[in-house]
Amino acid sequence: MAENEKILHANPLTVREAAEEAACVYPSDRDKQIEAMKVAWAAKLKDQTDKFKSAAILRAREGQKRKPGVAEALTEPTIGIPGAPPYPWWNIVIAGPFQPAPVDPTGPFLANKIFVPDQDAFCFVAVWLNPAPINWFPPGPSAADMMNALNMRINFPIINLVAATPGPPVPFINWSPLNSFGPFPWLKIGVVQLGNNVFPLPGQGNPVLYEMNVTADVTGPAPVPFAGFCTWVFDPDFEPATWPPSVPTVGPHWQFEIPMRFMTYRR
């Protein structure tokens, strides 16, 4: 078992807990702090995947018993099994942004959607490949098995919502092939730099609101009809309740069909 897999089998921390713990253990090592946060998020995604995979395979087995002849049809990935959920091949998710507190740039890196762009800031992007057998019915290859030899390019188109213009270019990520990256063969996590002058420093009193989307395209080694964009964003920030009382406290949560939104300002 790989060392990172041993870590991920331990009780997973939240990303915030991992950030705070790593800042104590590695107070001057930014890369190790970020790696600890990646491991924590991967552990959470693994736990969710394991539960989803187990439940879906169980429902597929039960449905197969109710559908005579389905075993012969399972080589066709579009064939459904009664009671089983649709089989997703892959997905893209993103989390952040994260930034150290201004009083201590060495960490911890906590959720922060409003930051000074000449300071450190980043987010995580993850490509998830379904590790369960295609159509949920073993034996058989999974989507991860089928896609791992492919090359994928991840782009981050930015919109400046204040000026209604394209934002600055954020360097793309190129995974070639997919199985060369990630804590598991079915999960790839990359770091997207947003701070350290990726964005221009706005004028005093004129903060700039941005939206960032994520697109992914399989670039080879042969033409493959796989491309997509991120529809799920994990917002790790904590929004306390405000007046009036009808506005509740909102903890870290998933957002659907909403690009990642953040703002830069001049301190």
C-alpha cells in the first residue's frame, strides 16, 4: 500500500483541520501544508465515493436479479439496471480559494474568497473518474480503467464581473497521462495559483469581483469524445448568521451550477 494511501485510510480531517495542524507541524513549509490539505480533501472524496459505489453496486445486483437476461447485456455500457443510479463516467470539482491570514503569511491556509492579489492564494481542482465497474456490475473495467491512459488539459476561464471583460489568464494544468497523477488511480487533485500577482492589484476602494469556471478536455493519445466543465464547487468558507435572524449560518457546502466567485482588493 502506498504511503499516501495509508494516510487516506486514517480518520480523515476536514480541510480546515488539516490546514491548522499542518501549519503547526510545518510552519515554514508552504508545499507540505498544501499537500496535507490535498490529502484531507482526497480522504473526504474517497469516503463519499466508497459509500456511493457500495450502495450503487448493491442496488445493481438486486436489480439484476429482477431482470432476466441482463447479464448477457452488461457489455453494453448504456444498458441500465432497475433500481441502480445512472453511471457517471467522470466529473470535475473545485474547492477554495484558500489564503493565509494577513498577520501570518506562513499559514494556516484557510478559506478566503476576498484576498489581496499580491499575496499567496490558491484553490484545488479535482478530476474524479468512476472507480466502480461500468454499469455498476462486476466484473468488468471501470471508467477509471478506461480513461487513465488518456491525456487531459484543464483550463480556468476567468470573467471580471466589474468590467464585464475576460480576466487574467490562469495557467492551465496538463495531466499526461491521467494515471501519472493523483492520490488514487481514480482521483487527480491539482493546485491552481490565484495569488502572488496572478491578478492585478485593484485601486484603493475599487475591489474587483471575479468568476472562474473550469473546463477539461481529453487531448489524446487518440480522438476521444470526452470534454466537460465543472458544475460542482465546494465552498469551504463559513458564513455566520447576520441580521435579520432569517439569514442563517452557512457552513462549508457544495454549490451547483455556480462558478467559483471571489474578489480581490487593495489593503
